[in-house]
Amino acid sequence: MNALARKKKNKKMAQNRNLTTWTDPKSPVSELYRTIRTNIQYAAVERPIQSLLITSPGPEEGKSTTVANLAVTMAQQGKNTLIVDADLRKPTVHYTFRTMNAQGLTNFLTHQARFGEVIQSTEIDHLYILPSGPIPPNPAELLSAKKMEQFLHEAKEEFDIVLFDAPPVLPVTDAQVLAGYCDASILVLKSGKTDIQAGQKAKDLLAKADANMIGTILNQRKINQKHQYYYYYGSAKA
């Protein structure tokens, strides 16, 4: 790859990781993330939601971008917000926030670090992240360990809302394992990519794991050539 091609690739990657809700809070995209935030708050009227799992049927469907931008809108409300990179196979949160992934969730779950030692602050007020930490050989087993219950207990003591960036549902069982711990789950679908049958199968698998599915998000649906809109379009229970 020549220098020009590498420069273009790096620029594109940086753009993909931009937090629109932070860098351009008045944009239509940011407003739609705030709408999603409001819909989640309505869903929590009867049953409080303090831990939220966000996943997708397959890879590269926008779940990590959705988690990050949604978390920013919650932090902007003054809520102490924690993003947990629970994708122990292909973590991305440390890339989004341009930080190190030397230690994180896996260190806590394997008794190598205490809760406060793995939480990182960000440039955004009220927003914190927990990177994945070193990639383990047994992600599903690690996520289902008793230590995860302790983690959630401590996280809920310290934060108003905890968002889990989970692996995709169909390739691995990790998201199903995590769904049982969380108060609610949301499935992210990518316009023009997610197959209808794949979306339905992912929803069914989460239901079998007793996930409290409160909705779905369809992203990257182009309304015009300038903006890409992300929006909440309905209840997963309907």
C-alpha cells in the first residue's frame, strides 16, 4: 500500500470512529440519537434500566458506533455513564476513544485487577469506559463466570447507566450470556446489509436467553447524500 492510499485509509478510519454526538451535537444525526435515548427512558418507566446490552446479528452492523454515541447523549444529560467493551473477541472501544487496552474487563474477571483500576475517564464529562483488556481464549465462559455478577453490582453502585458493547449474536454465544445479566437489550440492524431472517434469528436467540428486548435500531439508512441517519423504529416485542 503506497503512502497516499494509507493516508486515505487512516482518514476514513478516523471518520468512522468520530463521535458525532460529541463533535457535532447540533447535527440531525445527534438529534436522532437523543430520540433513541428518550425512547429508552420511556421503556424504563415500569422497569428501571440501569444496564443495557447493545448487540447486532452479525459483525460490522454499527453496534459499537451506536453504543458510543448513545452513551455520549446520556452523559450529556448529566448521567454518570459507563461503556463496557464486552466484545472479548474483537474489541473496539479503545480505538473509538483512542486509549490503551492493556487492561480492562478481562483483568477484573480473572481477579488480576480491582474495579476502580480498570475504569478510564474520557474527555467527555460523566462518560467513562472499560476496555476489554487482553483477549482471552474462553470469552463466553469468562463472561458467564460468577465474577460478572460482582462486576455488575459494583458498576451499578458507581454509575447511573452501564452500556455493554456486546459481540454479534449469530456467530458466538457471548451476547446471549450477557443478556441474562442486563436489565434490557437492543438489537442494531444495518440498512441494506442485515438480512431479515438473520435479524429474526438473532431476536429469537436473545429471547431464549430471557433478554428484555426493548427495541431495535436501524442505522445507516441514507435520507440524503449529506447525512446518514440512525433511528429507533419500533419495539422488538411487537
